[in-house]
Amino acid sequence: AQLPALLAAMPKAELHMHIEGSLEPEMIFALAQRNSVTLPYPSVEALRAAYAFTDLQSFLDIYYAGASVLLTEQDFYDMAWAYLQRAAADHVVRAELFFDPQTHTARGVPMQTVILGLSRACRDAQAQLGVSAALILCFLRHLSEDEALQTLQDALPWRDHFIGVGLDSSEVGHPPEKFQRVFARARDMGLHVVAHAGEEAPPEYIRQALDLLKVQRIDHGVQAVRDKGLMQRLARERMPLTVCPLSNQKLQVFPDLRDHPLKALLDAGLCATVNSDDPAYFGGYVNDNLRAMFAASNMDARHAWQLAANSIDASFAPPADKAAWR
Ligand code: ES4
Ligand code: ZN
């Protein structure tokens, strides 16, 4: 009975959210108006009605359309600031935000505009909300490795404004092995490295992310439940999985949360965490994900505390901060 209150109040880190996926339909329309961008939807209601996804690609098509309203540094600031205020209300003490620069530079928005807008919101979050926030630059895996290398190069003048790199977008057909060189370069630069793997694609993608990209966390990773040997390895290595239950439900990976493997992952000793992925599109922020997942399973307060502890442990925050939050 007190479980929902515990889930809401416990200090937590959010490690898997795409900041462009925090754009609520109302903000998409407000920014479209501010920037004189024409949307292929007549109203907020019509846009929201299009949020009926059958798989990852059907979502990505709408997600990239929504991001087309972002043009100025203030747009990026406003988007991230809105999310960080929402995260603070969920007792998020640490947020690591993914962003997709290629989605914006391809439209002529300068890298500097994207990074400085997001970075200023992260700085203000620490000062005004007490939320520690940092950025992770993601490469779009449906594009080439050369384009990823160019993107990393273009971001170098703002190297101190992000803490790591990730890999997102259309998974099947774009395995981690395609990005070995750019991840090696990022590691050489001292950046943290993560990758989406095993969201829709088979466990082999998770093995590649570990062995070829040498990632420090797996984003999603839920397909690991299909590979017993991999499960044992992930548990032994305490490799964090940033799991996103409402995303998995909305993209039909686990259409019924009662079939979601989160409890199985925790009970097998894996370092699983709960995150919102694209909260404006999938029906909720991190506490909504926790509430839905606990309502659909027989997890208890021990699982709740484990998830919170895992999220802090798996974060890239300074060790002194982690010790204080735990
Ligand atoms: C994403 Cl749910 C998901 N998967 C892969 N890439 C993404 N980018 C934004 N949301
Ligand atoms: Zn994601």
C-alpha cells in the first residue's frame, strides 16, 4: 500500500531518456508557432492521436517529425529545462540526457546551438533544482559510421559539455559492429560509452556492444532474457541495463507489462534500472514507469530499493555524489 509513495519519493537517477522525446505535443505546437514551422498535423489532439505505435520504426518516424520544430538555442534550453523540472518532481537527483545532434545538424541547426542550449539547462538544474544533469551524445545507427565520426569531430569544440556517447535509432540491421571505430575514438577521448542493444534485436547485439564497443551500460537489453549464458555474464559483470517499461509496452516489445521481464532480471542478480526513454511519447515519466511496472508485477519494496540503488550505482556521477545519494 505504501509502495507507490516509496517509488515516488526514493532518490533515483534517470539514465535512459532522449531529451527530444520529452517534447510534449503542446510544446511541439508552441515551438512550431514560435519558429513558423508547419507541422503535418492540424492540432495537438491530432498529433497525440498519431501516437499509436506498432514497433520502434513507427515511433521514430513521428519522433523525428516532432524534433523538427527545434531551431534556436532557447528552444533546446526550454525543452531540457521543462524535462529537468519534471524530473526534480519525481525525486530524480541525477539525470543523464541523450541527445541526437544529427537530427538537428541535418536540418542546418549548428552543433553549437544544440549543445549550448542543452548544457545551459543542465547547469541551471544543478543551481536551481539541485538536480545533477549531464549530456550523452548519441549517434544515429541508421546513418553511416563515417557520419558518426564526423559528428564526434564536429562536437569536439564542446567536449567538456558532454560526458559520453551512445548509439540509438533503428536497431535491426544496424548492429554495434558497424560503429567500432567511432566508439574506440570516443573511449580514447575519455568519454563514457553506452549503446542501445537488445531492444528489438537479438541477444547477439548485446554481446557485440559489450565485446566490440566495450560499453559501460546496455540501454534496454531486455532481449537478454532469451539467452541464459548472456544473462549469467551480465549478472557476473554487474553490467547495468537501462530498462524502459512503458517504452517496451508502447512499441509492442512486451505489449502486456505483466509479461515484462524486469523482476526476472533483478531476481537473476542483474543491475537493472527503470527509465522513461521518451516520456512525452510513451505515456509517462520515470515515476509513471515505476508505478506501472509495480502495479503489473509482484515486486516488493526490496525491488524498489534495489532499482534506486542500481540507478545511482550505474550513473556516471562523481563517486562523492553517489555516496551521498546512497
Ligand atoms: C529511441 Cl525507444 C528508442 N529506441 C532507439 N532509439 C531511440 N531514439 C529515441 N527513442
Ligand atoms: Zn532509448
